[in-house]
Amino acid sequence: MKPVTAEPAGLQEQIRSGALIAVGDQVSVFTQDHQEHKLRVTGIDAGYVSSGAVRIPIDSITGLRTREFSAGKTVSVAAGAAGLAAVGAFLAALAAVGYI
């Protein structure tokens, strides 16, 4: 997770505007009571960040960490999985005709 560096007021404004986090993002939210809330955002509205039944007032947020999406890592994992599936299918075909 990547920490977001901003004063609480600026951080809160960026959250309200939608410039910082969006529905579906995985975040760690730090609040004025020194609690950390790890959540997947399901809504940002009416002054709250929501994750299911959990609603955190934006005005109480003092810090934030966001998970960064890495297209390169995602493509590498997908390509690796596809390659393994292809090898498995090839070996199954060889076994079906009695070569292994």
C-alpha cells in the first residue's frame, strides 16, 4: 500500500472530489481516534466513505494508504497462468493418445 501524503483537510477534500479514491479501491483509512480501517470502498457520498455496513465520516479521516494497481504484474500473472494451462492441456492430450 502506498501512503498518501497530505494534510487532513486537503486529504478530505480530495476524497470528497473523487480525485483520490473510487469505488472498488482497497484502502487503509486512519481516523482521528488513531484507528486503522482496512476496506474495499463501496461508496463515497454524503460525507462518508463506505465499505458495506462500515461508514467512516470523511471529516474524521487523517491519513490514507491506497493499493496501487500494477498492469505489468497483472499481465505477468495472467500470462503465467495461461501458459501453465496450455502445458497442462498439451500433457493431457499426450496422455490421451498414450504418449505418456
